[in-house]
Amino acid sequence: MASRGISTLDRAVAKRIRALADDHGMKQADVADAAGITRTTFGRYWRAERSMTLDDLEHVLAALGTSYPAEYAVIRDIRRRLDAAGQ
């Protein structure tokens, strides 16, 4: 798979996943295990070093007790703030 740059969307998703995990008292490894994703792959998502697949995002959000439709607006708002801050 060809390497590509990490977008503000990737960073927004990672930021939201970390916040949800914190809200649920879960650590990175807990979320990875609950979502059925290897810890290495999930670590890259967690640090926004890799774009998350939609399937993995759905599994992660389910492990955190939510869904993509429920989180879409929050992720969109985080992305807009990151873009406005030039990150």
C-alpha cells in the first residue's frame, strides 16, 4: 500500500478516539483488544500515524459504545478546529 500523508481528518479521528477511551477509562490496548485490532495497528491509529479504515473505525467506536453516525458531527468539528489552527 502506498504511503500518504496524514490528514486533519486522521488527526481528528485519533483525538476523538482518545477522548472516548479516556471517558470510558480504557487504555489504548483495551480499545484495540475490544475492537479486535492488533495493538500495533491500533497504536498507529491512536497516534494518527495511519489512516483508519472505515471497518476498523466502526469496530473501535462500537468497542467504545458509540457509532460513526453518532460521532460524525464531533469528528467534523474537531477537524475544523485543527484546520483553523493550521495543524
